[in-house]
Amino acid sequence: MSTPSLFDPLTVGRLQVPNRVVMAPMTRSRAGLGGVPTEVMATYYSQRAGAGLIVSEGTQPSAVGQGYPSTPGLHTDEQVAGWRVVTDAVHAAGGRIVAQLMHTGRIGHPSLLPDGLVPVAPSAVRAAGQVFTPGGMQDHVVPQALTEQGIAETVADYAAAARRAVEAGFDGVEVHAANGYLPHQFLAGSSNQRTDGYGGSPAARTRFVVEVVQATVDAIGADRVGIRISPGNTFNDVVEEDVLETYTALLEQLAPLGLAYLNLIEARDDAVNERILSLWADGVLAVNPSPLVQLQAPAGKDGAERWLARGADLITLGRTFLANPDLVERLATDAPLNEPDSSTFYGGTEQGYTDYPTLAQSA
């Protein structure tokens, strides 16, 4: 069987995608008051509708799930209405978009939350480092450890957000279980020091993630649900000492569910990548090549083709999409790329957001 190219179509759950290039979820902090998406966000996403699939920026499923300023949510009617403008614009431009559900857990600060709320986590273990807040950079606080009732309520929040995503016109959802946020905090022994059924062994630490995924599947159907994982990633102060055991246990439970896709951030330990390839052999696998690979010209195309040859079905690209709304066309023609302006990544105006030129505009 020949290796597919980046530009071959594919069935992903209930979607037919015209190419295998996925726009990665990227926080841009440009939502309006109350976490409501704005018109400029609709422009930004519709400009990038040439992607085989767009995964939205991380979107909190509940008020306490917010970890950064001006990020959008999916837990109020106003947010749903705002997202509907975005999804309508993407669909009008011929694109497909899923909502990434991102609960940041202990990564955040009380100043970002409604009065009386504090960040929550598997255990009351403060993350090292600081977070950007309206008052500037501040240390992470000691989070409130979730009770079993709190866990059940959080799982229900994910399911409700998934239903709201469909109501808002999204083609599905992606559960963000990577990069040190709440689901990843449950997976990692450094942040999960529980002694009940949600902590201890690798299998027990997977329980929260499996319950979240099962709840979203029950809410909107497995063919509209994906999940993102980052095995061994230490971002946001998580440490996983038993990566192979943990992710083997996780994928053995997820594989039978028939999810639309698994989005893997390439692990540094290639034995982990090999294990995931084998465990997910019958499902759609999207791979986010390591940042070092993505920086190689042109836009990580060599790394993408390497992963397609290894068995990946989709390739997820981030910052190159940020600066190149017509990235798929540029990759197809080996055209030069715009360089992203890092000073405009988070917050601000249209500058560095919707004003990157396409090839046609450059010409």
C-alpha cells in the first residue's frame, strides 16, 4: 500500500476531509467579555478553511476551567451564539472545525475566575511557574483538590460543553488531555497524588480521562469526538515516570470506543510513539510533529511525510498556520512562507491575527 500524501482526502469520523493537514489548536486570547467569540475570530478561522480540519483554540467547558485571559468558553448561551458566527463563517468558506475542550485545572489563577472560585486539580499540588493574568504575571496557586462529586460534576461539564459545541455548529469536539492541563494532571503521578479510585496505579490515573471521553461520546456520538495527548511532555510542570504503562492503559480503553481520531503530540521517546501506533492501528491518527521538526523548511513538510510513511493519517501544524492562512496551498506548491510575529500571539487587535497575506495578496 502506497503512503498517502498530505493532499489526499480521508474520512475522519462523520467528516470527509479534502486533505490531511490539520490546523492545531492555538490559544490567541481574543475572545470578548464573558468568553464570547468575536467577529474577528470568525474572520481568522474562515481565512484558514483550506485546512483539512481546524481544531479551535482551547475552549473552557466551565467557568472554573479558564486558565488564561480572554479565552472563549462553551458554557453559556452567549458563547454558543458567538461560536455560531465563527462556525458559519468556516462552513461558508468550505471548511470543517471542531472545538477543543480545554479545562486548565491547576494552571490558572483566582483573578481569572468568578468571585469565590479557585483552580481545581486532582490533588492540592501547586504547579511551578507563573501565569499571565490581568494583573500581570503571578505565581500559580495551590489548587483545590476535586472531591469525587466534583469529578462527576466536571465530567458532566465536558458532556454539556460537547452538546453546546454541536448546537454552536461545530463538527465535533477534541478533548484536550495534553500539555499539563486537567486531564493530563490526572494522568501524571507528580500532580495526581490521590489514593482513591482516580489515583495510584497507571490504570487508575486514566480513569478521569476515560470518563470524560465516554461522557462526550454519550453526548454527541463517538464519530464526533477526538482526543489530544502528549505522552511524556513536561509542559506546565507535569512529570510522568511510567509513560508506556500509563498510555498503554489509556489507549486500551479508548480504542474500542470508535473515536473520530487521536491527536498525538510526538513523544521524545520514540518507543512511546511506536506503542501508540500499534495500539491505534485501526483508528485515525493525527500527529503533531515535534516543534524542532516543524521549524524545518518548508513548514515541517519533511517531518509530515515521515509520519505519514510511519502510519499517521493526519498531520497537525501550528505556528505555520498562524502566519499562513493559505498554508495548504503553499505546501502544495512549495511556496515561501510568512514568518509569525510572536509579539502578537496573545491578545491584541487584527494585527498579527487576520492581516497575514495570502499568496494572491502578496502577488
